[in-house]
Amino acid sequence: MKTKYVHDLGPSLSPFNAWQILQGIETLDLRVSRQSATALTLAQHLAQHPKVTAVYHPGLPDNRWHALATRYLPRGVPSVFSFDLEGAEDADTQTRVAQVIDALEVVRLVANIGDARSLVSHPASMTHSHLNAAQRASAGISLKTIRLSAGLEDPADLIADLDRALARI
């Protein structure tokens, strides 16, 4: 009998897992709002940093998507954005990127994004590693691009962590 119900209805959640999902849904708006605000704060800071040449965040006024983000995202911009390190793409680019990422203590190197923790990834060697240089360029990704997903940590702690890491190059 149980087999028929599982087949027809699928397995059921345990009460604890169901409670966790409900808690997550009830606080989702608060978490996304915090992450969005933090990402914008980080993007604004990085846009002024001397070791960063470009920040790709629609919340910044000079971003090509800013007008559309203002129009279609009135409650906040995305919590995931990218930035490029200074310098030309050369033999030392991978080393500079690795130095920055390795120096981060609060922000973690992880393959996924959208977590409650702040995460960083290097698209050229991770998610877009199968593309050649021309394909990466057409996607707006260079060897010196770093992707950042803002979490729930204090923005001041994240800024200090990024500044400390960027000082390594």
C-alpha cells in the first residue's frame, strides 16, 4: 500500500524538513533584501578601488543596465556581480587572481552562488573554463574577472576582507 502512495504522490517530507522550508520561505524577503543592499555597497566600494578596473553591477549609475534595473527592479538589484582586477591579461593574470581569492577570509571560494554566505568564483577557470578566449570575451568574462555573491555578513566585514585581499596584488 505504501508503495502505491509513494508512486502516486511522491515521498513526503519529515516534519523538521517541512518546518525548515517554511522558515526559509518566511524569511526569504528579508535575506534577499539584505543581500541586495550589501552587494550594492560592495559594488560601490569596488568601483572606487584603485586595483579594480571595472565593476559589472546594474545598481551602479554607469552600468549599461542601470536604467532597466531601476525600472524593473524597484525593490533592489541582484546580489551577484562581477569585477575585473587591474592590469593587462598576461602570464601573471592567473597568479594575481589566485592571490586575491586565496587572501579572502570571510568570502569563500565556492562553485555555487546565492548562498547565505558571501562567495566568490573565478568564471574563466570554473563555470566558463570550457570556452575559448573569444567566447569568454563575448560573454563579458576575462581572465581577470571575479564573480562575487553577497551573503548576509556585515558589509563592513566584507569590505575589509576585499580590501585586505586586493592589497596582496
